[in-house]
Amino acid sequence: MSSRTPPSALRPPHSAFRTPHSAFRTPHSAFLLLLLAPFLRAADPAEPPPVARLEVLSEPPQATVAIDRKVRGETPLTVADLPPGEHLVVVQKRGFAAAYQTVTVAAQDRRTVECKLEPLTGFVLVRSTPTNADVTADGVDLGRTPLLVATLPLGEHRLRIATPGFQPKEVAVHIEDRTPVQVSVDLVSDSATLTVECDVPGATVRVNGMDRGAAPCTTERIPEGEVALEVQAEGYAPFRQQLKLSAGQVQTVKAPLAPLPAALRVVSLPDKARVYLNNEFRGTAPLDLGGLAAGSYRVRVELEGFDPEARTVELARGASKTEEFRLVSNTGRLDVTTEPDGVTVMVDGRKAGETHARPDASLPVSEPLVLDGVAAGEHEVRFLRKGFFEKAQKVRIEQGKALPLHVTLTRRFIPDYQVVTDRGVYRGVLESVTEEFIRLETAPGVMTAIPMKDVKTRQALREDGRTD
């Protein structure tokens, strides 16, 4: 021990032990040293103290360490002055459950205490509209709404709520303690919703060319972007509109439908009948009437010589209809032949036609002149031809019947041609001119043939008998 203890330590603390240096060289010095040995050992500073060494580690670190209820520092922590005996070690960190451990140490012990702190968790109640949405926190799947989450540590977290057809939503949640935190989320659709209202119930609604039901109707799950809307109903002009919808948008469109006009075609047999619509003259048949509103119309047709006819016609929206009127004649017919042909026929002072020669000319009688549409009743018929005496005749026409009428005209002798020859001058009614002869009626019923070789001059006469 004398080799480790400095000389000053060997000095006794009491003055009685103070002796001259030479005293230690006497025979009594050994006895004296033996007597003072216990005191000398207790005062030796190199002797280890009667304490233990304790190292405290934690996961996570920087946890507060209390030993016997006295805070000693934060982990990792080394306590070098722990008295021998039993000690209570408490390791605490915010957000984690405290760890408790009893440690018994002896003098000069070296002990290590390791603590794995369990994080504290809170309660989060998550609701969403719509329900059954997936909930994740920090990338971990927690379940579907409505959901009570009891596994999240205290602190800040980001919850992600998502379900097909809706835009996902993230919510920041702060869990301070074990008090439940409520989270309610309304998810926005990732597509648009379109409601179509129409003044014609039952109209067909098409979105991007696809039938979506009858108006009024609501169409969901429409992809965002350009949308072609079409609403149709029979008898109405279609409603068309281009829309631009965004995700989550809810839009209402009112689609007014304009009634389509109706069209009416009026045909008469025979044609050219006058057409009246609701007693208003509109034209002659065949007649096309467009732009008519749906409803009832009174249609009347009239044609001279035929009984008028009227009927009620129903027109629907956008309808196209044809009405045919077969008119019944209220007249008769007059079949006229004349002798000679070329006679002008006048009925009640108006020219009705002219008779013509037969193709074979074998008979002096003309081809029949058929006069249709002569009103029933009495009429005056006159016959005219130049060079013949005029003739008039009364006739009675019966409805639906034909009346044959033959008239022979008496020729008037009025010279209209003059031929000069060496033998004399001939005047008469010109009958014909050929390369060989000129035939003149020189007197009533007297025909004279004048050879062309004898003719010096020839010319027509005026009605007064003079030459030009």
C-alpha cells in the first residue's frame, strides 16, 4: 500500500501524531504504523467508491430517464454514481408508453438497461359520403368507411380516402391524446352529372349518341370534357347542345322542343280546282301547303263544271299528308259535227272550238268537236265560217249526258278571186289552184276550170270586190 499512497497521506490528522521525521526511524515506528494502518487505508484516494455504474438505452432515443423518481437525463444515459441496492428506472418519451424497470446493483456493478418504448395510439372515426371508401394512412391500408382507427400513433398523420368513381381526398389529422378524433369527408365524383328537363315529358335523351332514358332524367358517370346532348320527341324539332363538363360538376339543362310544322298536299281530279283552307283561298290544285300548325283544317275545292267538295283534315305535329279530291261533274257534253269543216263553234258567246276535216276527207262532214264541261241547262250555240251564212241554235244540256249536234252551213256566194285571160275576166270564189288549173265557183253551184296556160293575171279580191 506504501507504494501507492503519497507521503502526505501518511500524516496522522491529529497533532499528537506530529513527530520529527527521525521518529519513524526508531524501533517504535513500526508499531506506530501498525496502529495507524486502518486510518491510513480509509484516507487513501485511490480506493474505488462503493457505487455502481448503470447505462440506460431506449428505442427510440432521447427518452427521459428517472431513477427513483429523480430525472437523471435523456437516453442514451450513463449513471456512474448509483448506490448499491434496488432502484426504480422509468423511461418516458412523449407519444410513447412509459417503461418501468426495477434494477438491483452492487458496488462496482456495471449494468445496462434497454427499453423499447411502445408508441401511444389514438382513436380516429372516419366517415365518408359515399360510404365504403378505402382509408389509408402513411401508405398503410386501414379499412373502409365508416371506420374506427385505433392503431395510429399520436402526432400528425395524412389520411387518404378513395373509392372508384370519385376523386380521392387527403386529410391531415392531429392525434394529441386518446380522445377520439372525428373525420368526415364528402368525396367529389371524378365524372360529371347531367340532369335534363324538357317541356315534352318522355322525350328521348341521348348523351354522346347513347340513349340515357326519357326526360326528365339524370345521367351520372359522364366523363369530363366535350359532351353532345340531344333531346328528341316525335313531332318536334330535336334539341341539340354542346356542353363542356368537368369532373364533379352537376349541371341541369332545360331542353325546349319546338313543334314541327305539318304539311298538306291537295290534289284534285281533274286538276286546277281552286283550294280553300278554312275558307281562305290558297291556290289551285295540285297545291302544297307547308308550315301548318298541328290541328284541324277545313279543306274545300271548287272547279267550274263540278260539284264542290269539302272535308275536315286532321294534321299532327310534323305530319305530311296528301288529300285527293275526285270531283263529280255537274255538266254535260256537246258533240258537234259540221258540214263543211273549219267551222268556229261559239257557246253562249264564247269560242268553244273549231271543227276539223276528217283524215280521209271521204265525207264532207267534219270530225266531231267534243265540248266537255258544258253546264247543265240551256245554251245558245252559234256556228261561223267565212263564206257561209252564220247559224245559231238553242240546246239543252243534261248533267252527265252527251248531246250530239250536227249543223250544215249554207254557203254565201261572195267572189274573192279574179283571173284574167285572153278570153275574158273570171270572178268567183276560189276553190283550188293546181299547176294545170285554177278552179273558181263563178256562180252559185257553177264550177269553172281555167287552164293555167291561159292565165295572164290572177289576184285575190277584197271583201268589197275591188282589187288591191
